[in-house]
Amino acid sequence: MLTPIKATYRAALIVVALTFFLNLMSRLGDTFAVFLLPIESEFKWNRATLSTIYGLYMGAHGVSGILVGWLVDRVGPRPVYALGLLLYSTAFFLAQFATAPWHLFVTTGVVAGVAMTSIGMTTATVLLAAWYSGELERWRPMAISVTYAGLGAGVILWVPIAHILIEHSGWRTAYLWLGVATLSLTGIVYVLPWDRLARPLLERQEKKHTPIRLDRKAILIIIAQPTFWALFGVLFLTAIAIYAISPQLVAYLVASGFGKTIATMAYSVTGMMALFGIATTGWLVSRFGSRRVATVTYAMTIMGLLGLSLLMHSPHLILLCAAILPLGLSQGSRGPIVSTLVSRLYPATSLGLVHGAITMGVGLGGMVGASLSGLLVDLTGGYSASFAIAVMAGGLACSLFWWVKDLRTG
């Protein structure tokens, strides 16, 4: 018979495992990196058009953040997670019938972006913060980091699967199977025992009896704080740095002289490295502080970007490995840092709203980075400008951890 404390610890660990898995599912939209070339080959669309699809995906992810965060605060995680999986399924089912750019703008762009937000870290952070409070609060940074690692695991899992499906059946059938996978999980997730999984969150909501309405005053107070804009800026600039290159990475490596299989493997290995980097971020932050850890991770990101940029002149496998290692280990590591800071700086009752609002930085930055990169590739015929923008954005994001007090001392 478990004691109440041990039972709480076990339940909290189960919640971490669940949020890790759903975060893994949230990266399904990132498989577009391997869909890009076959879609380009069939339709002969330019790179700016294709990058707009991914840009809209990231933009919808960001813009929907505040609504999803508010919804989680009000109705809990069960309907939000189920809605996200259902939206992903709908997006992939419809994408297989695409014949014009706007079809993919709507499906794998906007709809998939909202789905990503619904089953991603905004919902997970609210759930984890509710469980990891009181005696468990000291474990919150680690819990958030482990959950964030699901993002890297999602790339490891879904990108190779999508590549295999495309190679064997074509990109349309690949989208069909991704739709089947997400639809099958929707019902399973909905019937999970959420009365136990979300118990601390539900108890807090019952005590408050909060009506389901958007608190405009709370939003105005939040966005008036410089710390909010600093955290938003970190995610916005970091997203530009990453997504100016990430959606183009497979195509860039193929253009540099590598085979499609190696290019896809490199993209997946980046996700695998991110899995380890993200998982250790929480422990490192609790030991060395946000500023030091963030600075090291940005240095690694910039090193990786510079290494990748050299491949267009010297496409050697050793150089590719040397670039992927620091880039992968640092990719995604700023997310747990920001989520931990948000959970410490803002009240639990508005955590979903705040996290969702700040997450808009990721989506909007990803939209700007991906769209601008695609346009620059069309205009210049190369990737040098994209790498330059990515490096500058990474440097600016790092500087915020030195300029802003709450980020510097958090």
C-alpha cells in the first residue's frame, strides 16, 4: 500500500511521461522538412511558396498560444489535448488531396499549427505546474525539461517514418497514414482517467469557480511588464535563428552534395541530440542559473550554424557531424529555461494564459524565419543570407539574458 506522499510522487511521474508523449506527438508538423522536396518536385512551386506553408504553421502555433493557454486554464487539459490531435488528423487527411498552395497553407499550415500548440508545452506547463508545487516544486525544472525533450524525440521518431512512407508510397499516402495515426490516438487520450491525471488542476478550478471568459485586464497587466516582452523576445529571436535553417536543412544538405538519406538522418540526429540537451537543461539551470546555461547554449547554436554554412563550400561528412552535434544539443534548450522562468514569475491561476502569450514569440519568430529564408533562397539562389540572419538572431536572443534583470537572476 503506497503512502499518500509516494502515491503523489508516482502520479506526478506518470504525468511527466504523458506530457512527454504528447509533446512527441506535437512535432508531427515538423515532418514538412522531408515533404518539401517531393512536393516541390510535383508542383514546381518556388521555395518562397513552400516556406510560407511552414511559416503559416509556425505563425498559427504562435497566434493560437494565448487562446489555447486561456482554454487550458478554464476547461482543463482533456478537451484541449483531444482537440489538438483531432485537428492534426484533419490537417493530414485533407493535405493528401492538395492541388494548390492554399490547400497546404490551410491544412499543414494553419490547422496543424493550432494542433501543435494544443498538444504542446502550453498545455503541459499548466499541468506540470499544478503537480510540481509545494514539496515537489524543486523538481519542476527537471519535469519541464524532460517533457520538453519530447520535442526532440518527436523529430527522431516522425521524420524518419515520414521519409520511409514518402519513399515507399509517395507524399500523399504518407499524409494519409499520419492522419490515421493521430485520429486513432484522439479517442485514447480523451478516455484517459483525467480526474486523476489533472487532479491538482481540477481542485484549484473547483475552488475558484472561475467563469469561462477571457480576462482582458489580466492580459493588459501581463503585457505591460518588461519581463514579458523579454521572454517573448527570447523565444521570437531564437525561433528566427532555428527556423531560418531547420525547414530548409534537408534541401540545403542535398543541394550541398549529400544524399537524401544522409540529409534526413542528419535532420533526425539533430532531434536526437536535442533530446539529451533539453533533458539536462533543467538540472543545469538549477545548478548554474539561467544566464550561464543560456549563454553556453547560444554559443553552441551559433557554432553549429557556422559549421553548417561551411558545407556549401566543403561538403564533408566529418564537418556535418561536427556542426550537427552542438546545434542539436542546444536546439530546444531555451524552451525549458523560459517555461521554468514563467512558472516562477507568474501566478498559477494565469499560467496557461501567460505561457500561451509568450509562446506566440516562437510561432511568429518561426514564421518570420522560415518565410524570410525561403524568399532569400529564391532571390539569391543560395543559403548564405539565411545563415547570416540565423546567427545574428541567436546573438541578440542571448544578449537578453544579460540585459534583463529577471532573466539574468532567474
